[in-house]
Amino acid sequence: MTDAERQALLDALAAEYAAVYAYGVIAAFASPERDRLIAENTAAHRARRDTTVDALRATGTTAPPPEPAYTIPFPVDDPTAAARLAVTVESDTAVAWRAVVENGESEQTRRIGVDALTECALRMGAWQAILGVNPPTVAFPGKP
């Protein structure tokens, strides 16, 4: 594994840690009808976090632990702000996973990155639709 590939995976892991944290905030302020979606998205980020840790360990890389807390980029105090935060989370994780695809040397790493990027794009599209954004998707997810 190249240094660039390893760093991209470490950055993606950091994004997944932050996503799991942020979904706790999202859950606290989202509309109750979004509970199932939030639970599914949280579970997906936890699963992606765990597979990323496993991928790093398989290369002999020690995965760092999560930070004790993460900064939320704007105040979240109602369902609309919670949905906006979910879009931000999915966008941020998409950026990280796109870097894994771009820096991946092995087919396995690129596959992990493509799968994760696709999942982020789908979740982001769902949240964008909830917010009434039209169209709810972007042509190149993860492109800053």
C-alpha cells in the first residue's frame, strides 16, 4: 500500500468517525418521521467505519481512535438544520471516499472507495430531496 493510499483511507476513516458523531446530533433535532432513515444512515456509517478499520489493519496500519468530540459546522436546533447537517456529512464523506478512489493503487481499495462513494451519494440525494433541492443529486459526488 502506498503512503497516499494509506493516508486517503485514514482520512476516510476520520470522516466516518465524524459522520457517526454528527448523526447523533441529527437524531436529536430531526423530525420524528426521519428516525428510521437516521438509524439506517448511522448504521451504514458505523459499518463503513468498521470495514475501513479492518482494511487498514490488513495492511499493518494501526487505525487511530475517534476524537472525543467533533465540531458541527453550523448551529443545529431544528429539523431543517438537522437535514442540512446530514447533507454536509454525506458531502464530506463523499469527498474523503473520492480521494480513496483517486489514490487507490489496489483494485480492492478502489472497490471499497467506489462502494462508499456510491453510498454517500445515495444518502446525500435522499437528504437533498427531503430539503426540496432540485435536482437532489450532483453529477460528480465528492468533487470539492
